[in-house]
Amino acid sequence: CTGVVSVKKVLEKVKHEPIEEVKFGEDGTVTVKTLSGDTRMTLSEVAPDKCATCLYPTPVVYDHLAGEPIKPDKAPESAFKDVEEFETKSLEERKAYWEREFDRCIRCYACRNACPMCVCQDSCIAESREPHWVSQKANLTEKMMFHMIHALHLAGRCVECGECDRVCPMGIPVSKLKKKINSDMKALYGYEPGVKQEDTPPMYTFSVEEKNIEEHKL
């Protein structure tokens, strides 16, 4: 995969005018034709945010590979650069950021429904009444409760496909939470979801001592 196009970003570039034609150039450009004329943009300008940190342009697991393998053009240490940048903010700034974002959530559960790894939809905490983990109140506390539980349920399983971001009608970057958890999984357990089939997800197993986790001195 040499990158895909975010429809939302393209529409923003052409100011949401009806699109008549799209052409991809060999030089990595995208030309979009509307009633107002042609608008030229680079693929990097309109690619989803996930493409900026993708380390696996060639699938790691496949039956048949169409075309030649593509060499990664990003350094492994850049995979979580956006997470690291966000963590430079103070606790108050991060809290205020997520409160603003989650306050816009309409509880449509599109992020959950689109997630290929969210396998417990038939007994999701969002609709469960026994136990009653989350109420249907449309307040900030309940919204944050759902998103935090959803993110933690995907710990060690999220492959950062970005579908949760793509389908959110409010444009909330919910994948940021999952990516933060993935960065912790990498740092603490050396684990990357979806990369090695033989690896056991950290949350599926238990070790008395973890070499990268310091024991609390009680």
C-alpha cells in the first residue's frame, strides 16, 4: 500500500463542492475536478493520519501478494511520535482536550460498530443492564466512561486501522486513545498487535514478574 485518500480531507480541499473526476499522478499527486475547475494536491496532504506513521506498507500476513513488496519509508521510532507529542502537554491540557472532544460525542456507537476487533457487540457494556456499567445519560461522564472502557477492551488487539476515526460523524479522534495504549504495550511487553501470529497478546496471559514493569514497594 502506497497510501490511501481521506475523503474528508479531499472534500475540505475542494470546499465540499461536488466532485466530477479524480486522477492520480505517478508523481504522487491527486487532481480533483469540480465545477470550479481542477484542484491539485499531494497524496501526503489528503492521506489519513494513520498513513503518516504506518510501518507496514506491505501486509505482514497474506495468502498471495499482489505486486512487489514495498520498503517502509518510516523509522520504527516514529510510530508513536504523535503520541509522544501529545504527552508533552500538561495533565490539565490533556484533560481539557478530551473533555472538549468527548462532549461532542452523540453516543451513536459508530466507532464500536466499525471496529473489526470489537467482538462483544451482542453483550456490549453500552447496552448491558446486568451489570449496568454505563447509563444512557448524554453527559460527559457517561460518554468518557464508554470510550475509556472501549479503548481498554482493545488493549493489545487494536491494529490501528483508523476505522473508528473515519466513521465518527463528529470527527472525534478516538483512535488516539487506542494508539496510546498500543505505545504502552510496545514499551512494557514489546508487543505489536497483528504483526506476529505466534505471539500471545499480553492481556491473554500472565507472568508473575514482568521485566519492564517495576514492582511497587509496599
